[in-house]
Amino acid sequence: MYLKLAEALQKINEQEEKINSIKESLDVPRLTLRLSELNMKMSEPTFWDDPESARELSQEAAGLEDRLKNLRTFEEQLSDIQVLAELSEDDEDTEKQIYKDYLALDEALDQYLLQLHLDGPYDANNAILNLHVGVGGTDAQDFTQMLMRMYLRWAEKKGFKTELLNQLDGEEAGIREAVIKITGEYAYGYLRSEKGIHRLVRISPFNTNGKRQTSFASVEVLPELKQNQDVQINPDDLKIDTYRSGGAGGQHVNKTESAVRITHLPTGIIVQCQNERSQHNNREVAMDLLKSKLVELKERAHMEKIEELTGEQKDMSWGSQIRSYVFNPYQMVKDHRTLAETTDVYGVLDGNIDLFINAYLQARVQGDLQE
């Protein structure tokens, strides 16, 4: 299938209007000015005196540069299609090429428009993923590790940086829990769609009778807070415990109590970190995790102050089952909120989850989701 020249010209005009609409909504002159200001700051000799602030500003500049660069690319692609249309003279091969280029540009524009709707207060932030084993014994622990690998592979394909902040191994296989930080533009905005219960159905490799097993794992997604989003916590509301970090043994086993567990008494939220070498660093990471959890909880509970939160909300991160990964009696991954599905179970578990992320974002744009 391809478009006749007259149809192609109409579609090209619609794409030009779409690009102009995007430029207007973004306020390109304002973005260009802001990028110029950031570039001037980054060229100052004292810019890296405050590393945390410098990283945030650098990330903002990179995001603005990407948006403006994408817009220029769209305009160049549209110009190439217009030139090709002018030279086509009703040639069938050229019309097929115009249609192919049109489809590619249209898909890129739709993806770009979805990204523009990532306008929440924390959507542009890095993401912190908390994975927890659910019902299902050893299978559930194995499934939790499969999910961890899925998100690490997704981040790798996106060019995002990952850091394992905490991990608790299972007794026989898999993991009981893990905390991963994913650093990248709009990491939280994309991954917030993954929050909830995930369900696995398969013939259990841990069952000697070869029976089908259903197991569960939960994914909690938090924004990593920036400096201007910091949260003040009353020290009297904290119970801080230290313990020895776990490990497989050998020269790197921690013989001191460097691992840290922090309990926020008003909400009952517990965070812990043991992957850093020192107790001080583990405490800093754990406090950052706690702040992120409190902010996410406050957002969902629509509270004005952290102090208004109570322990009654502490389990809300589990939510309801959002997605099923089925290996038997058929192969299917299905999202129960958007009804997006695919039979490529292995591809999804290898990190190909954009189908579900995009479907979720599209549903949010259309107002079909309640968060």
C-alpha cells in the first residue's frame, strides 16, 4: 500500500501543521534562551564546585538540546519528503518512498508528542525501582530477578545508567528484593507505568512434577529527588538500625555493621541500603530512598504535608495486578489496564517494554487512566 501524490501532499501538510503546533506549545524561543543560559553557566570555572547542582543543570541542558535537536530533525525530514513529492511526477516507486518516509516521520512525531505529556513535577527525574517478591515461593523469587533483568536491559537499550543500591538474594534461587537507580532523562516519567503487581504463569522449573505455577512480584517506582525538591524530615520520626551487609563470602565480606535500615515511624515505611562500602554512604542512600517514598506517597494521598501521612497508606504501593506474563498454556504478555498485549514473552523479558509504556502514556493523554 502507498499514497497517491495528491493524498501524500495532504498528509504532508498535516505533518507540517503538527510540527508547527509542537513548536508553538514548546515555546521554542524560550527553550533556546534557557539552553543558552545553561551553556553560559556550564562554561563558568566554578560550575563543578557544587557537583549535585552541576549534574542537575547538565541533565536539564542535555534534555533541552535533545528536544530542540529532534524538532530540527523533524523539519529536515519533512523538507526532504516535500522535495521528493515535488519531483515525483506520479512515479510509483517515488510515491512508495514518500509513503514510507511519511510513516516513519509520523511515528516519530507521535512518540515525541507522548514525551511532551511527561509534564508531571517529577517526570523528568531519574527513577528508583523497588522490586519485592510476592506469593509463589522460589518461583516468585526467580520472577523478581527476571523483572530486575528486564528493567536493566530496557535501561541499557535506552542508553540510561543503572546502579544497584540494594539486593537481597533468595534462599534457593532469584532474589527477594532489589533497589535499582536508573539515571536518564524522563526515566521516572516512563517507568511510573510499571508500578504495581506483576504476575507470572509458567511450568515451574522448581517443581519436580512439572506443574504450572502462578507467582507474583511487585514493582514500586519512585522519583529521585533533585536539590530543589528536598524533603524535610523530623529526626525524631526515624528509627535507625545498623547491621552487617550480606554477601557470598570472600575478601569483600563486610565485617562491620555498615548496612543501614531506617524506619519512618509515622508511616511505617522501611528503607535499607547495604551496597555502599561505608555506613555513612549507606545512610545517605537510605535517606534519599525514604524521601522519595514520602514524596510519592504524599502525591498519591494528595497531602499537603509529610506530617499528615499515617501508616494506613503504607501498603498502597502494591496496588492491583497490572500485567501478566504467561508461558503456559499459551505465550502472552498482557497489560490489564490498557489491554496492550504481545506474544513475544521472551522479548518483553529482554527489555522490550516500550509497547506497554507507550500504551500507558497514550491512555493517560486520552484521560482513560486513573492514577
